Amino acid sequence: MEANVPQEEGTLPRQGLGVDHESLQQPQSDQRRKGGWITFPFLGAAMMGLGVATSGVLSNLVVYLIKEYNVPSVDAAQISNIVAGCLSLAPVAGAVVADAFFGCYPIVAVSMAFSVLSSVVFTLTASLRGLRPAPCHLGAGPCEPASAGQMAALYAGVFLMCVSAAGSRFNQATMGADQFDSAADRDVLFNWFFVFLYASSVLASTVIVYVQDTVSWTLGFGISAAASVVGLVALLLGTRYYRRSAVRGSPFTGLARVAVAAVTKWKVNVPTSGELKFYHGRPRRGDGEDKAGNSDTDLAPSDSFSFLNRAALITDGDTIAAADGSTVIRPWRVCTVQQVEDLKTVLRILPLWSAAIFLSVAIGVQINFTILQALVMDRAVGRFVIPAGSMIVGTLIAVVVSLGLLDRVLLPLWRRLVRHDPTPLQRIGAGHVITVVSMAASAVIERRRVATVHARGDEGNPAWVSPLSAMWLLLPFALSGFGEALHFPGQVTLYYQEFPPSLKNTATGMVAMIVALGFYLSTALIGIVRRATAWLPDNMNASRLENLYWLLAVLVSLNFGYYMLCARLYKYQNVGKKVTEV
């Protein structure tokens, strides 16, 4: 992403997660002696600790709200969607703050301290009787709702958890990448980052959720708190070995400058190619302003989105004279041609990006309602009863297994048959199709569950548990995980390949925003369905949840048609004719 304070011409940046970095607090020679694999145990323990702490709360939040706060089941699913959306969106803001003001390490350290505080607050809500409403007993009358103060205490823990995720989720990966000069070492680090991310989620969704459901919520949240403390201590113990990165400025500033400059000059006529007056100079570090430099190219901006070309047009008032007699560019009045082209790249890919949002909507609905289904199904496997919140493990494991199969079996087979790798757009499209099948599978299984309810005539009993095994729910989860293994990595690959070097760091952020918007919009979709239909009463045994799944299957199918149209119209920008080799 374009840095707020651009680097000098002629300098060679060191790369980390697509961001140019320089040394900050220490001389270059000292910085090069730091970093490397000696930092890996500390960073790995920090990643695991934070992941266990966050997943230990989020994985079972729906059940906690229903059982301990007397929140209606559908409302609990919507609250969980909103929280999950915040946890996905907040890291985008955290990455910007780290780039613009403090660097990665201070932000990660402070955010992990917030993780400890969040886990402590959740532990207190579980251990102190006054922080929860009276237990709800079936047949004893209406359940006592939580008071405003009790919900405020719960939401305080949620807020602290979101602040923790904001400062750590992206920045931990960036900080880890900054410890290495070799691209191969950074690739290994990224692989381990995702291993830690999924491993911590699986651990929390099984062990901690089981403790919460069968032993006590206090002990379960206490384990999450202990994990967050271990992660923070591990991070701090490695302080002396870390290589620090320079504060480079907000990665979104360059794009904002182009938009502001284009709007400011909306009445200016753009010259023809024979009357080139565009600014090509690379900005240099100045005191809050960009000094004009000389360009090594006189190429005009591209013709697409030509209204943005005004941003690179040099007009009266775009420059001022400095005290030393040099000419200084006003950065919010004129931008380089490259900055203009960077924004155009983002605009070209936005339709494809928007087509992925509804995938996250469907997945968000499926995750939370599958937990509600599991609560009224037979979860016994022998003498062991699987917690409803652990059902999400099916998706996590499916993603890991699918990635392994793709890497070792399916992609080599595809290369042997087709003579080239599938393109990113093809992988994303396949993920769309599998997601449609997953929604249909959820509808079929729900229909079978409801049939057992009707056979017994227990529609009016919200506590009646269907004899149908909850293990059937793992089938749509496995399909959903396989789809995620195709479309999410495919999107990261597409954005990384297509964005210019200055915008590489936005790839992860684009996917995170998709996930966040999906959770938010799934909450809105559920609200619309509840107002327009009688499908989703609080009593799951009287619900018509299968209709919602069929609706999702139809909408995802229509969304796939929109995606195919966008993919057909899209032209690769940076891959060009080598796209089939990607």
C-alpha cells in the first residue's frame, strides 16, 4: 500500500507482507543482527496464546448467551455474527494504526494485554452471580432477561476482545515477516502463522468448549485467560531479539489523495496525449509535504476511469516555492501517475471483490444456525457428548485437509490433465459452486431433523432433542470448509498478483473486510427474514430453518452468476499472458 511518507528514490526497500520497511529505533547494523529464527518460538507462542484466548470465547458465545444470559436463540446468533464481524474488521484499523503511528511491536504488545483483560472480564461474568440474570427453568414462567448493567459487563469483555484483535491479528504476521530478509523464510513464517491460527481455533473449539459445557464456564474462561497471559509473557521475553520496523504512514493515504485531488479538479479538462502535463516525479520525504522529483518516464495515465487522471494533472496552485528555492508539490492537490493507476487497479477489482461478500453472508448464517441445530440434536458419540460450540471444528478441519489435498493430489492431477494450474478466478468460482452445495446439504439435513420432530408431535417443546445424530451437520460444514479452501486463498492470490507493488499489503485486508461484511450482512438478512416470515421463532423445533437454507442456496447461485459475469469481463492487469502459469 502506498506509504504516507514515501521512501527516497534509489533506495531498495526490505519487504514484509508487501510493506516496505526501514529500521526504526536502532542503527541498520544493529537491526541486521536482530531477527531471524531465534524470534520464532516467542512469536509462535504469542500467536497460539492469543488464538486460544479469542477462540475460547467466540466459539461458544452463542451457547453462553442462551444458557447464562437467557438471550433468545436467534438473537444470540445475531449477536455472535456482529461480534465475529467486529473481530474480522478491527484488524484492518489496527494495521493502519501500526503503519501510521507506532509500528507493529508496540501495538501487538498492548493488544495482547487487552486480550488478558478481556479474558478476565469474561471469567468474572461467569464467576460472579450478580453479573448474570437468574437461571431460566423450563415451565417456571418467563425467563428473567439480563439487566443493562449485566449486558454492559459482558459487552465490555467483547469490546476488549475486539481491541485485542485489532492490534494483533494482522500485525503479528507482519511483525513475524519483518524478522527475515529471505522471501523463502517469510513464506515459511506465513505457513506457520496459519497453522497456529487454525490449531488454536481447533484447540479452543474442542478442549475449552468442552470444559465450559461440562465442567464450568468459569474454568473455561479461566483457561482462555491463562493462555492469553502465556502469549503475552512469551512475546515480551523475546523483546531483545526482535527487529523493529519503521513507521511508514497510513497505507490508505495515497488512494485518498487521488480521490481528493480528482474531486478538487473536477472542472479541469484533461489534455490529450500530445499535451502531457502529468506529474511523474517520485515524492521524497519532506516536512509534512512531498517535494517534486524528476521522472524517468513520461507515460500518460490509462484511459480507463479517465476522470481520475485529473489527480495527476499539474495545474496552477499545485506547487509552492520552498525557502531554498525548490518547488514543492502539494500532495492533496496533485498525485503521481502511479498513484492514480494504483487506485484504478482497486476499482477494477472491486466487482469481483463484491461478488465474494455473499459467500461470507451464507457461511455466517450457516455457522451460527448449525450450533442452534446441534443444541436440539443427539450429540452423543458413545459415552461422549460433543458440545454444540465444537461443531465449528468440522469446518476448520475440512479447510486444513482440503488445503493438503489440493496441494498434494488435486492440483497435480489438474496440471497433468490441463497442463497448467487453475487460475485464481477458476478457484474462486469452484468455491462458489461448492458453497451452493453446502447450503443445499444444510437444508436437506434440517428437513430430516424437523421430520423427526413432527413424527413425535413435539413442535411446541423447545427442549425436545431429536434422535437424529448431530454428526450429520459435519457434512455441510465439510463442504463449506472445502469451498473456503478454494475461494479464500484464491482471492488472496488474485489480489496479490493483480495489485501493484505499492498495494500488496491490501490483499489480506480485502479478504478480512469480506468476512466482516459477511457477518454484518448475515445479521441483517436474519432480521429481514424474521420480520417477513415466521420461519425463525425462538423455538427451533417449531422453526422452518430449512427454508432459510434453501433461500441461501438460491441467493448464492444468483451471486455465482454475478461472479461469472464479473470474471468474464475482468482482464488480468499484471499477470497478462502468463496467467495460465500462475
